Amino acid sequence: MICTRCGAEFSDDRMICPVCGAEVQIVPDYNPLDDVLAQEVRGSVEGATRQIPSESVRRYRRDTVTQNVNSTRVLNPEEMDRIRDGRMTGTRRPSGTAPQSRRNTGEVKRARQDTVELRRQRQQKRLEAAKRKRRRLLITLFVILAVIVAGVVTVYQNSYTSMINKGYREIQSRDYAAAENYFKRAIVKDESRPEAYTGYAKLYTDQGDTESAENVFLSAIESQPTNAQLYQAAIDFYMEMEQPGKVSVLLNNCEDDGVLKAVADYISAAPVFSPEEGSFTEVQEITITSETGGDIYYTTDGTDPTAASGTRYTEPVLLQKEGEVEIRAIAVNKNGIPSVVSSAEYKIEFPIVNAPAVTPSTGQYTEPTQITITVPEGYTAYYTMDGSTPDPSSSSTEKYTGPVDMPEDTQTIFNAILVNDQNGKATDMTTRNYITTE
């Protein structure tokens, strides 16, 4: 047994502590008051202030007595006095003497209070220890988080994206040398991504140097001819600079199928002419088509066509005059991208027939005779009867429409030519000398 007052150990048959003299009260093996006290202590720690009703305690005692029939009965003060007096002296306590239990009742209560207080203090210490542990854990987590954040910030500051953002900020500040440095550093980190080249070109366009800006993309594409992202960045640059015609020039030099597939919407196929260029001896109709469709514009004066200056193709181009003609054409796709210029040269040269056949032949005639000129298709015959050379614009020249009567009793010099209806060229002249007599 242990004294609740001083903590001394002694045998179970003693009723008084041999060290401090405190009275020992026998209690049942299970005391529900301890649960009540523990509940009150727990409630005080957790912030609960509700006091357990007395009726609940009494009901709990009755139930416990019923359940613990074999437990030790709690002795009342008089029984405690008789047992104590009998053991210590073997005689009854003289009448008028106050029982020792009554004198120690206050001490027992204080001991219980001390026990409750000790439990409360221990509980408080555990709570404080838990708080300190949580505080240390939070501090540790905060430190770890700070290290992670610092690491992330450090990584970001040296990342590709950070270099791009810093470069643009320097452009806004007009510090182009610093901007160039950041964009070059980004390219070193990842030369395949287009953002750095776009920013690099931006610092040139911001200074009005579009040629250098264009060279940024062309140089990158030259070293990475299969990088579709670089082609797209260059296309965006040309569109922003309002130079859509250069898009087709760029893609026309691309030989990678993967790139062409990725930027298919920007491809505008150059027009094709039919028949192909060459020399012809008759009127020609020239057809112009494009694989990618869209509108076609052409010129016949040797200048490059545009949607504004060219003639919109709606029907075959008719070449009906003799001479040389160069046709130039472009196709403009649905996205407004003009193709490269296609051209074809055509030469129309109509054949020249021999001098016209005139009958009858030169000679002397005594009977009335008619003079006939053979006129091929596509030609018109002209003649004179005074020996002069036929000229369609001269009043002395007659247009041949049918057989002509040979003059009587005279000598006639009959000259005839054929004029091509397409080009106005005249053939060689045929001359006949007629003498008529009666």
C-alpha cells in the first residue's frame, strides 16, 4: 500500500501511515468517483465547463454497487475508529475523545485535491509538450517550404521562360543590349523553341530594322530545317509585318514533309499554265490553275501581279495577235497568302503563204476573160490594175471579192497580194501582164 499523502509504502494491514501518520481509508477496487474526477479534469483541459449533475453521480454509484458485489465496502468513520483503536491499544476509545478519522478528514480531502491537481498539472504538461512539438513541426515544415520556394525561385530565375520575360522587360526599357543577352541565353538553353527567336527579332523591329529581324528566323531555320515551330514563328512574323508574300517564298524552299504538313494552311501553290509556254502558229487559249485553289490574278505586261493590280482570272486568256507575250500569275489562298509568281512566255507567229495564185496567166487574149485570185482561209486578197503595188490603205487598191473582168483593147499590169487577217501581214505580190485585142 502507498500513502497518498507522503508516498511511503507499508503493508496492507496497517490503517495509519507509519511515516506521516495519515489515516488510510479502505476503498473499493473500483471507485466511480475517480471517473467523475477524471472527467472533470478532462473537461477543464478541453475547455468544457459543464459540471456533472449530482443525480448522475448517485445513479452511477447505485449501478456500480450492483455490478461490483464482491468489491470491498467503504467503512464509515466510526468503524474506522473502532478498528484503529482496537488494533493500536486493544481497548475501546474513551468516550468524549474525537475520532482520528475526523481529524484526518481534511487531510484526506487535501490529498485528493493534491492528486487531482497533480493529474491536472501532468495533463497540462502533456498539452504544452504537444504544443511545443507541433510548434517545432511547423517550424520545420516552414523551413523546408522556404528552402523549396527558394529553390524554385532560383530555378525559375535561370529558366528559359525567365530569360524570355527578362528580355522583353529590357526591350520595354530600351536596353537592347541586355535584351539581346537574355534572348541569346535562352537560345543556348533550348535552341529548338521559337519564343527566344521571336523576342530576338522583336528587339530589331522595335528599332525599325526588319531585315535583321527576318534574318533571325532565316538563320535559325537554316540550322534547323525540320523544326516546324520555327517555320510557324517566321510565318507569324511575316504576317505581323504585313508581308504575306514572303510566306510562300519561305515555304517554297522547304523540303521537309513534316513541316509542310504542320503549316499546310499557309501553303499557296503557284499557278500552272496550260498549254505550256512555247511558240505557236495559231490563236491560243491559256488556262491557269492552282492546286490549293483560291483566287488567281495575272498580268500580260511583264509586271508581277497582286490582288490589287492584277486581272482576276475568270476564263482562259486568249492570245490572238502575232507576237511574244509573257503571262505572270499568282494564287491567293483562303488565308490571304499569295503564292510565288509563276510565268510563261508565248510566241504567236502565223505562217506566211506564198504569193497568191492568179489566173489566167500572162498573155495576149482576143476574147473577154475573167481574172481570178485564189484566197486561202484567213486571208484577204487585194489587187491593182495600173501596175502599182497593192496597199489596203490606198484608194487605187481594190479588195478582191470575186472574178475581175479583163480590160479590152489595152495592156494591163495586174498585181495581187494576200493579207493575213490575224496579223495584217501581206504575202509576196503576184504580177500578170494582159494584152487584149479584137
